[in-house]
Amino acid sequence: MKKHITILLILSISFVSFGQTSIKPKNKLEISEVNKSLDIKILIELEKIKTEKIHLEEEVSKLERLIEKEISSTNEKLKEQKEDTKDLINIYVFFIGIVLALIGAAINFFGKIAIKKRVEQIIQNTAEEYAESKTNEVISQKVTDDYISKIIKKKGDAEIERLLNELKTKGNDTIESIKKKGNDIINSVWAAPPKHIETSIELDATDEEIKQKQENIRADEFFNLAFNTKDHKIRISLYENVLELEPENYNALNNIGVAYNDLYKFKKAIEYLSKAIKLEPNNSLAFANRANSYNQLDEFDLSISDANKSIELNPKNEWPYAIKGNVLTKQQKFIEAEEILNKSIELNPKSAVAYFNRGYFNEETKRYDESISDYLKAEELGHLNLALLYNNLAVGYRRIKEFDKAISYIQKAREVNPDWPNLDGTMALIYSDKGDKENFYKFLKQALDKGCPVWNYLSDYAFDPYRNEKRLEKLIEPYKKNYYA
């Protein structure tokens, strides 16, 4: 505002100066009149400026009030938005609470269903055992009472002979039935020996045809010998003889793979099982056994893939279900694992491997009594890998602090396979639990010497007292480096 007044004054003065230089009044009176006129004009201009200043001040005041009003309005809106946001958050929290409550209720509900299902299963198993017991009792009573009374009543050699023959026939039928069930169990892992129908050689048969028939007979004999041999190294040698005579015998290739699995040479097993699959792509058994090999090498994706393929080719074989359940257990997918392991047992209640793998599941989920029960059932059903079975039983008894029983099972496993490295590893853990430091280190070194990857088990609580000891680190590190070299 002062700036405007200054400019006007300068203009006025300039104008006066210009007037003074341009107009030359004739006398002093005229000059005085002119000055007076100029003063009036200046005063008028000053009044205008004052009026304009007042007007501007009013406008500024209005503007300030308007700004204050806008600020106040904005604050109110922000406050309202804040309140609205707070309300929305409260609403979200409320609904999230409801969702969590529903999830909790669902977990509780389905948990109860699972418990109910398990109780029903226990009741069913108990009922089946009772029924079996009563059946045996009735059969025994029948034999001891009915048959004896008949013999006494008839008192004749012919009748005695007839009754004995009847018992013999029934006994043979029972034995054959048991044998068939046993073969079904074995065949879930091993390919059974071939059943060739004997045919006479035609008179006009060529020398080559006669020779081929003789080789087929020899191959069958080698296969039968291998199948009935317990020593895996001898088995492999006999099956190799089969392959010399019949190079495309995929059943022999499958069984060599199984033997290598039982010798813990899993990569070698995969080599033979892959050959069997290449020769017979629809070989469900070979896919299941290769799934087992991949499982033991911790190649879980490949194992699941082969197990699924095996199930697709033969949905009624329990073995691939058992392997898949074992992999899912290792991946800690316990709900799915339990479901598929129970399915495995449902498909074949006489399957040792199905009970064995569920035993491992129960061990991992800390159901140690149930784990031991499943392992004992697997032993009763004739589980073939007894060293592994007894080792796992030792682990189960170790978990429930029955150390003497655990050690006795390690000894039984050693009698089957003294070279299996995990036995010494389990013994080391048992002695750690007992507080025997020197035996802990003694058996740990023996396990490492035999090739046990001890470092894979360091999470076990048995290592807690020694975890920070330099002695443990110095013992393990050289073996670990050589293992991965």
C-alpha cells in the first residue's frame, strides 16, 4: 500500500514539475492558484488511496476468515474420516474375530471327528480280534468234542481213517489259504516266480526250440531259488543268472532292485528298477519300489510321482500307499499321511510294510505306544527287513525310557545285520539318554565308521548335553567332509 502512495506522489510531483516547466504563469497569483489546485488533487488521490486501502484490508480480512473457515471445515472432515476409519477397523476386527472363531470351531469339530473315527477303529479292531479268538475257540471245541465223539461212537478203523483224511484235507486247504495270503503280502513288494505250464516237446521241434525251452526251465529254476533265498547278495547273483538267460525279464530286474533297496544301495536299485519300467511301462510294482528308493534318498517329489503312478496302474496294491504315507510323514503333512496309511492297511490288513510305515508315522507324531504296537504287528506279519524293524522298535522303547528293552532289540537287529550303521547310532542315543558319555562317543564313532550320516540326526535331544563340545564337532566333521566329497 505504501508503495502505491509513493508512486502516486512521484507521478504527481513529476506532473507538477512538468507543469512548472511547461506552463509559465504570468504572475504569482496564477502560481498560487495552480499549487492550490494541485494540493486538492493530491488530497483527492490520497483519499482514494485510503479508501482503497480500507477496501483491501476488508478483503484481506474476509479472505482470512474464509481460509479459517476452510481450515476448520477440513479439520472437521479429517476428524470425521478418522472416526469412519476407526469404525471400519473395528468392523474388520469384529469380522476377523468371527472368522477365527469359526475356524477354531471347525478345527474342534473335525478334530472330534478324527478322534471319533480313531475310537471306532480301535473298537472295530478289538471286535475283530475277539471274533477271531472266539472262532478259534469254536473250531478247537469242534475238533476236540465232535470229532472225538464221532470216533468213539463209531469205533471203527474206517471211520477213524475217514475223519483223519477229512482233517488232513481241511488242514491242507487252510495251509494253502495261509500260503496264498503270504504270497499276496510278498508280492506287494517282490515279483512272484513264474508259473509255466509244463508241455511236452513236439517231435518236429527244432534244436533251437528245444534249447530255448531248456533255457526257460533253467531261468525259472534260478528265479525260484532266488525268490526263496533270504540272503540278498545270493538273491542278486541268482537273478543275474536269470537275466543271462532272459535279458528282458523285468520281474527279475524288479527283484534285484528290491534286494538293493534292502542292502541300502538305493541308487543301484533305481538303476535296475528303471530298466524294468522301460521294458514294461505298466509295471506298477517297479514304480512302487522305485518310489521307495527315491524316498530313502530324500528325493520326495520323485517318490510321490512314482507312488502316484503305481496307484494309478494298480489301485488295490497297498505298497505305494504305504510309501506315499511315509513321504508325507517326513514332510510333516500328518493329516494326509495318516489318511493314506490307514488306506494302505484297509487295502491289505495283512501287510507288514503298511503297519511298519504307520508305525513310523506314530513315532513321528509322538504316539510311541501305538508306534510300538504297529511295529510288533509288522513283525508278526513277517516284515522282511528285520534289522530295520528291530532298530525302530529300539527307538520306540528308547522314547518311553525302557532302555534295557531298547538295547535288547538292537542286539536282535545286530544278529540279522551287524553291518547296518544305524544300529550303532541308535545305541549312542540310548547311552546318551542314560547319561553314559563314554559309550555315547564310542558307539557314535562306530556308526560314523560304518557310514551312518550322524549329522542328519543332530536335532535329537540326545545330543543336547554334547552339542557345544569341541569333541563332538571334531569327531563328526571329517566324516561329513568325506561323505560329500
